[in-house]
Amino acid sequence: MRTYRILIFIIILIACVSGRETQAQEKLSTSKFQYLQFKENSLNSVHAIWLALDIPDGFKRTGFLNHSPVFHEHPFNVSTAAVYDSMSIIMVHAEALSDSSGYLNYSYMETATLNEIAFYTKENCVEITEALLSDARDLQFFQNEGFDFYPAVYLKQYFKTTDDGNAEFVLSYGERVCDCSETTINEAFKQQFMRRLTNTVNLTEQKK
């Protein structure tokens, strides 16, 4: 299997318990679900995990993508949207298992807090190709909505699941970079990246 399929996890957020390579089969959605809403100054998840992302000054909004992919033979309902400026993007995914199998488990990842909220986390640098764009529906959607991922993007993702493992909230903060080399993605860059992330992203827990 080609390398870019491994990278699909980073953008379309494959729910993978073992962390192994995963293939996704897409099913057309009739959009009978909507797990995200834009309020006046925030992007809110309105499914099992209620969180609100403040929209930073100067950031544009994308539309919504609701779709029903299948990962590891488990059917999902996924709502996604983003806010972005010329160099950075904040993507939000609100997802639910439609088979109620409790499949979601990110305990193999590192833990972190963001705005005093507990998450599992990972970070990656992805060099963008036409093959990746054509295969990653979410990435292609955000590209078409106005954010240019080329030539590469550095991402830090935060994953939060319900206790029963049937729903999740995923926030992905990304910045466009010139490449994924060690010269570019060095410790100084990572420290500056984290400062920009913490100064840009503000999440709050909401009451249902």
C-alpha cells in the first residue's frame, strides 16, 4: 500500500485502536445528522461532546462536510468544518459510531491538556500530493473551501472521546510549511508552533 494512505489518518481522522494502517471506504451521506454549528463567534460541537472553539480574529469560516465513512468495518457519522487564515487552519471533527460498538480508544497516544481540557494528542508533518488530495475527502474539502495546504502542513491533533467509546471530538491545528525536513521542522519551529497554537486556539466546555 502506498505511503500516502498512511497519511490519510492525519486528515480524515481514522479511528484506529491499534494505530495500524487503515483503509477507509466512503459511503454517500444524506446529511441526516449535523454535529457542528457556527454560532456568532464560535464553532460548536453539538453531539455527545459539547465544546466550543472561539473563532480567532481575521479567520475565515469553511462550510460543513457531513459524511459517513467506514473504518475497520465500523460505520461513522462525521461532521467537519474549519476556520483559517493565510497560513494556519483549525479543523474540527465531531464523530459518532453508528454501530455503537465502543470502538474508539486513543489510549496508545500521549496525553495533553488544551485550555484545561484533557485530550490524547499526536503531531505530524505531511507533504501534500495530488494523490493525497484525491484520496482524503476532508483535506480536499478544506482545500476547495479556500485553505491552501501546499506544499506541506504541520499538524497537532487533539482527540477526546466519550467514556463509552462511541463518539469523539477532534481538533487539528495546522500551519503551512515549505517542507517536512528536519531543517524546517526543528525544535525551534516546534516551540514557536506551540506558542502560536496556544495563543490562537481557545476551547470551552458547553452545557448540553
